[in-house]
Amino acid sequence: MSLREPPVMCMIHDCATGETTERELTEEEYAIRDDMQAVAEEQQAIMAQKQADAVAGRQKLLDLGLSEDEVTALVGAPAPDGAEDVENPAPAV
């Protein structure tokens, strides 16, 4: 009987015997997987909010009448669209 539909399978390879077995995750492994997924989604939402805040803050400075060069001098160059934040990289999950 499957714990989930569709079941998530894992493969286990025994290097000593060369035997490979496939089995469904246990309930504990499903719980760990679900927790990790929730953390990843939360971190993604936080990063998206930080990026939106940075764009909005930059626009507010421009709206105050500062030039693009002045804003860049104050807060740095804007990140290209889709670029990864090298100063605050997302943690590996």
C-alpha cells in the first residue's frame, strides 16, 4: 500500500554487493522531504520580497530626482533580471 499517490521512490545501491533496490520513501522520509520543501518555498518567497523591495527602493530614489548614476553610487548597480544575488546566495536545500 502506497503512502502517497503517486509514490516517491528511492534507489539504494549496495557497493559491496553491487545490488540495487528500489523502494518507496518511509513516512519519516516523506515528513523530512515535506519540511525541506516548505523551507525552500519560504526562502524563495523571502528572496522575491527582498528583490521587489530593492527595485521599489531604487525607483523611489529615482522619483525623488536622483540620477541613475547617483542612485548607483548610493546603492550599487541593479542586478540584471534573473541574476543570482552573489552577496546573499540562496542556501542549498
